[in-house]
Amino acid sequence: MKIYKLKKNFKGFKKGTQFYLIAESEFIGIKEFVLRTKDLAIRISINEQELLHNFILFRE
């Protein structure tokens, strides 16, 4: 499972917070990603631009 890490503070989460990539989907060229915090308590849905701008791949 892919794990992403925040590059900087984002939507109330602190830099360095780790997220699991739960799902990714594409509809008419728009990609959407669903991430969950490492403790699985919080789920966020973001687009591809937000993923590329705010997250780095930590582990695959």
C-alpha cells in the first residue's frame, strides 16, 4: 500500500503527517484520490494537483 507524507501544512494537518492511499479514480480526465491518516481515523478526498503539490510518496 502506498504511503504519502505531507510536505507542508495542509487542511489542518501538520507537515510530516502520513497518509495511506486508499483509492484513486478518474472521471473524464479528472483524477481524485482518497487518503486516510495512518491511524485510519480521518479520510480526505483530494485532486491530482493537490496530491502533487502537497504530498510526497513516502513508501510504496
